[in-house]
Amino acid sequence: MNVARYWRTEKTRYGLVGETCRVCGKPIFPPRDLCPHCTEAGQDLRTFGGRGEVYSFAHVTDAPAGYTEYQPYTVALIKLEEGPLLTAQLTDVDQSDVRIGMPVEMVTRKLKEEGENGMVVYGYKFRPVMHE
Amino acid sequence: MREVSIIGIGQTDVGEHWERSLRDLAVDAMIAAIKDSHAERVDALYVGNMLSGELTAQEHLGTLLADWGGLGGTEAYKVEAADASGAAAVRLGYLAVASGVHDFVIACGVEKTTDADAETSNASWTYGTDAEYEGNQGVTVPSMAGLLMRRYMHEFEVTHDRFAPFSVIAHANGVNNPHAMYRSPISAESYARAGMIADPISMFDGAPLCDGAAAVLLCPAELARRFCARPVRIRASAAATDRLAVHSRNDPLFLQAAQLSAQRAYLQAGVAPSDVELFELHDAFSILAALSLEACGFAERGKATALAGEGAFDLHGRTPICTMGGLKARGHPIGASGVYQVVEVTQQLRGEAGANQIEAHLGMTQSLGGTGATAITHILEG
Ligand SMILES: [Zn+2]
């Protein structure tokens, strides 16, 4: 597997780096060359805070190749505080405790190990917000 | 633009074809469609398929099937639009004939999933999602449908058991389709007991991946009666796309592409949803059946399961769906399903649907790619 395919999106996956559209002002995640809201080009990078809530979730029991060591796991749509939805796994949580509306925060975790040479891909997952 | 008719149909049984290869299945369906039509030549072949490269190490399908199907020299391509690949092939065939470029065109959908193990075919099916921002997170197609279903249950306060009618209807109708993969009925009680495959998606919410091929032969409507006693007219053909990733859609519970393609089709045919007498929809998951019905104007938002519970979509209900078993019971040979839908509506409009025959002159098909990022709608008249 070509490594460039992964480091290209590293900033997005490690730092939750997205964009703000210079034309319509809307937050964009993941980043794109053309704003998905107004289709104009021209955005400023912005780092999202990593807090949000569970918008929906499903439990994966038949994981695809590369992810089987983690199953069963929970995938979710997360609504970030700044507005955008994203797709991510939940971690550090009992599957039976997951609820729509549950506050979550981003953490960096291993997403998968790929191929015989064992390339490890890291990225964002979300866990329940720890009570301060 | 010329009017276009279907003058030949062909389909293989849907299931696990250990003895037959991808090319065997496709050629069977193509030959059946040619025989059925009595056409003497074929000008072009469009092959709908999603995963031949991944699962059978075979691309260049158009040429392979023109060659093995006895159409050597014919213009031929594969077209891919995830689960909607077969419907895309029908639409390209329609455009080729309507435009006047070709007179006799075959659209063939084929998928061979059992040449790979289930883990590989499930993983490959996920390639229809956004690889960098969905696939990368370890999602599966059933779990993507699960995200929609869970949110739907939450927003519209619908419990899981309310989705039972979609599977019950599909299985009831599959019983009388000799080509269907599952030919046994299920009850609401067995639906409620089914094990989870991607909670909240249960085994009875999802259609089985399997092997199969179906084909239609199209020609200009003005020539159709020379070849076929009961040609079926394509009154509308329309396609639309939505944001590929579910998280990028304005409202994940509204299938915008399904609505757009249906509206375009209604406009082209000059009909309303109430004129549609049967609807072969994309029930790869019961939640997609509900969302498709709502997007196409057969149910208000959040009300599809209630209407289904009242019998509106039963074989003799207001708008019958899945009349030959749908994806759930006939089976879902991914890139072939869109052509099976068109073949099945054609059977109904010709009066060849056997025990499941309904009285109908106008039928609709809608095929979705993935969880609705592509939607292709056809309206047929017999
Ligand atoms: Zn913008």
C-alpha cells in the first residue's frame, strides 16, 4: 500500500484540521477544494475543537479486512460543536452505554494495520467526555 | 429524442452459483434476452457491475462479454455506480437508443460475489462509501444503513419492529419467484427474533449479497412490435447524485438523490406517484425502503413504516413493492440488482408474473448506490 495515500490526510486525521469558507463563512470538515455549501474555492484552515455529540451509531460485528481485531466496535456520526457531522469510531465506552446526544471528545487512536508489512494507520476516534 | 421500448428480458437464478463464473452468468442472461426479443443484431452492450476487479480479478467486462456472448465487434463497456450499476447500464442503453445513435442495445447487470470469501466481498462492498472519511473508519455498508436507521428511529419515534412489514412483504413475494434466492415466507415474530448484523440492522433488515445476472434488450419504440408481442415502453429514465458521504448530506434522513431522480422521472413521464401501480425499490436494507418511499412521494416523512403496517405496500395494496421478492428475498447481486428490477416490472406489465401477477400498466423502479448517494429511476408502461 502506498504510504502517500495516508500522510496526505494526516493533518485532518490527527488534528481534526478542516476549513472555514471565505465566501459563505461556513465550517467545513473534512477539508475540500470547493466549499460544499456555496461551491466557491477559497477556504482558511481551521482546527476543530474535537468536542461534539453522538448523532447516530451502529455496532459493527462483521468488520472488514484490516479492522477485525477491534470488533465488535461502534461507528458513529458525530455532530461537532462547530456544526459539521463526521463519521468515526467510538472508543473507551461500553457499547450498551452509547446514546444519541451523548457528549464525546476526540482522541487519536490506531485505526488499522494494513498489509503484510504492517503499516499502522492512526486517526481520530471519539470517547465519552470525561467529567472534570 | 426517440421513444424506447424493452423487447427482451433475461435473468439467471439469484444465489450462490458455485458451478458458474461471472461470464457464464452474464452470457446466460444476455442470450435469454436476445432470444426473448428475436432481435437479429446488437449495436451496443452496457454492463452494470461494481466489483468484478476486486472479487474475480476481471475488468474490461464489456469486451469480455461481447466476446463470449457472441457479439464480437460490438461497442461495449462496463459502467459502475456501486449498487446502482445495473440501473446505470439500463439508463445508458436508454440514452443510446433515444439519441438515435444505436437501434438495438443490451443492458446487462452482473455480479459474482461468491468467488471471494464473505469478509472480502463485504469489505469491497464498502468501497462505494467515501474511502478517506468513511471507509477508513472501519464502517461497513450494513453499519452505514444502521446509522440511518438508528437516527430515523430516534427522530420519528419509530421502534425497530415497525420495519418488519418490508421484510415480510419481500419474503412473501419471493415465494412465487422461481429465480429468487429465498423462497420461504417470514413472520413479524421471526423478524423480531432475528440476530443483529450491525445493530440496529438485523439479519432480516439486510439483503443477501450473492451471484446473478439480468439483461434487457432495448430498441426504438417504433420498431418494437416487429420483435415483441408485448413491448414495454420506457416512459422515463432519470438519475441524480447526492453527497457521497452520509455525514456531508444536508439531512441524512432525506434521500435527496432519490427525490431528484423521481421528480425528474415523474416530469418526463407526466405522471404522479399516485399513477404508479407498482414500485420495485431498493430494499438493500429495510430503512432504505422506507427512505426511498418517502423521498419519492409514496409516504410522508417518518410515516413509511406506519403505511407499510396498514398494508399499503402489500402485493394487493395501494402501491405494491418488491413484487418478485425485492433485494431482500430475490437477493442482491450488487451491480445486477438494478437490471433485475427492470426485468421484474417488465414481467408484471407483460402479464408474466405468475402467481404474483397484479393488474398494472405503469410501474417504477429505483436503484440506489450505497446508502443513496446515487439514485436511478425508471418508469415503464406496458
Ligand atoms: Zn462556502
